[in-house]
Amino acid sequence: MADTMRNLPALRLIAISAVAGVVAGAIAVYVMGGADGNNAAGGSEQTACAATTERAAALKPSITGEVAALLPADPSQFLSDLAFNGPDGEAMTVADFAGKTLLVNLWATWCVPCREEMPALDVLQREMGSDRFEVVAVNIDRGGNEKPKAFLEEVGIRALGYYRDESLAIFNDLKRRGLALGLPVTLLIDEEGCLLAHMNGPAEWASEDAKRLVTAALGGES
């Protein structure tokens, strides 16, 4: 009996690990796909982002508090070819935002942490969105627009643009690049389409920590 009691913590850990493995497997089955329009960049494009790796490292002092889970890009990756649909339903890529620093966030209505952080992303866009910075929240729900649009209306999202990729191609691309494990996924991308920082999981994007980070990414000017 005593031995059984001593082993209970270990048994609980084993059970938790097993459940985590099942969940991870389910996520992998759900998001994996074949070739699509989002492709990893070639060597010349990666070379073009070499200087951004230094900029990413310089951001580290600003990655604190509510956004401390962000990882500076090391090395940076060229992400201008990431594709999704714009508010008008037409295909577009990160390259269409050339000259802007972006906070790209992938979300879905079935992802509870995504739903919880959406109002904060809306606040960040409302307070800091400009001709130099934009929050690009890309919904990846399967099916039509009804469910994600209804959710955004329900929680009062007003400042964010409506970006979509129901094919999951953008998520699968980021997964292949080693940048996506689950949802939400957030990428801080510079004005040339090069990755500055990334994270998996939610953050408090309306916080002063997040605003300081954006200001630092813009070169100290909001």
C-alpha cells in the first residue's frame, strides 16, 4: 500500500503525458496537409533577412512581462510569401503589407485561448495601428465565414481587419518552418517581410508590455 501511494505522483505524470500525446497527435492530424501556396523561402531570400536576425536579438530587452513568451528569431526567416485572403476575399500575402511592421496572429473559433485574446488584439490595433504597424489576425476555421464573423461581432471586434485562410495552408506552412505547434500562433514581422519574433500560445496584447515591444520593433517610434 505504501509503495502504491509513493508511486501515485509518477502515475499521474504518466497519465498526463499520455493525454498530451493524444492531443498533440490529434492536432497533427488536423493541421497536416500536402503542398500548398505557402512555400519556404529560398537561400537568397533568407540571406536578405540576415540583418533582421541582429534586429531580433536587439529586441530581447523589450520582450518581457505579458509578452515574455515571445522568442526572438534566430535566425530570421523570410515570410513575405505567407498567403491568406484579405477582407474583400481576394488572395494576398504578407508582401502586400510591405513597409509595415506586422503582428500576424492565427486564430480559430474552436481555440479557447484565441477567443480570449481577440479583444486585446483589437485594442492593440486600435491604439497602435498606423501606416507603419498593423495587427493581421488570420482566421483558419474550416467552412464558411458565418461562424468567425458571428464571433467577432459578438465580442465587439471593430479595429481588426477580417483575414481568412480556411484551407489551413498558412498554418501548415508555419508548422513546416518550425514556427507553429498549435493555436494561437503569433509572428512579429518587420517591414521587409522578415521574422523578428514568434510565439505559440496567448498573450495580453493590450498590455503596456506589448505596446513597448511594438514601439521597439518600430525603432523606438510609435
